[in-house]
Amino acid sequence: MQEHKVIFFASVEQDEDGFYVAEAVALPGCVTQGRTEQEALTRLQEAIAGWLEAEAAKRLPAKPKESLREVSV
């Protein structure tokens, strides 16, 4: 069976305490943090998986809040 990968855009910002806050832009409430940017992104991967599992458990289709597209200029 072929594994499918889904790509999500993430917002990463450093807060006033020095922690990195990462958010999956298209998934409402899917936010985490870490002491380093890499730690925050690793935790975000886990948070995204949990978010998607929770949506699947509701037996509802996952509906991102917005649809993002890459545009080259």
C-alpha cells in the first residue's frame, strides 16, 4: 500500500519568553510550542496527526478553515 503525504503550511513565531509557537494555518486550533524551532515543528507534526484523528473520530470530513495555494511570481 502506498503512503500518502499531506503538506500543511505552518506559521512559526518566537514569543516574548523565547519559545517557538507553531500553528498549522489551515487547521483551527492546531497550535503547539517548543524551545527550538525544530522542536516546535516536530510537535506540530504530532499535533496535526492528533487533529486529523480527532476529526476522523467524529466521522466528519476534516474541513480546513481556508484553502491555500502556492503561487509563483
